[in-house]
Amino acid sequence: MSCEAGSAGQEVPGHLARAQVNLGRARENLEGALARARSDQRSAGQAALWMLVESAHLRELQGVRAANQAVSTASEGEARARAGYTDARQQAEVMRRIADRKRAELVKEEDKRERKMLDELSVLRFGAREAG
């Protein structure tokens, strides 16, 4: 079970880092799409040219909507990755506490065995001294 926690502990931060990078890229793409959509390419000229520019502007607005959706999706992915990281970290902490507790029990048992052995040796020495 500890192998699973170890591999999850190594894998989850990678997922979180990728999710954060994806979120950053999505936000950068949204900023670029917003900048392109805000720019006004219209100038004095023919109506056909205006229609073409307006069509391009509509495509830019669609790009903004798509980029905004990508930011939302990336944000959700980052939140899921963060939750997974938190869960893995908590699980690792639980496993560490269990291992610490078990280690303390083993040390306590070893101390008990050692005291028992020393008591037996003391009894044998005392008995040998009394006999001798």
C-alpha cells in the first residue's frame, strides 16, 4: 500500500503542475483573443470592406468565447488536480503517522524484551552468588 501512496505522491504534483501550466496558457490565449477582439480594424472605405472586417471581428468574438471556455475548463482541471494533490498528501501523512506509531510500538516491545532479559540475568547472577 505504501508503494501506491509513493507513486501517487510522485505523480499527483506532476498533474498539478501540468494543470497550472495549462491554466496559464489558457489565460494567455484569452488575453490575446480579448486584445484582438478589442482592436478596431475599421477605417473609411467601402461597405464590402467593412463587412469583411465585421465578419473577422465576429470570428474574434467567437475566439474570445472559446478561449473563455478553455480557461473555465483548465481552471476546473487545476482544481481537480489540486484536490488530488491534497488527498495524496493527506494520505501520505496518515501513512507516515501509522508508520511512526508502529515504529514506537516496536521500540517499546524491544525495550520490554531487553528489560526482561536483564531481569533474568540478574536473577541468575543473584542465584549463582547465593549458591557460590
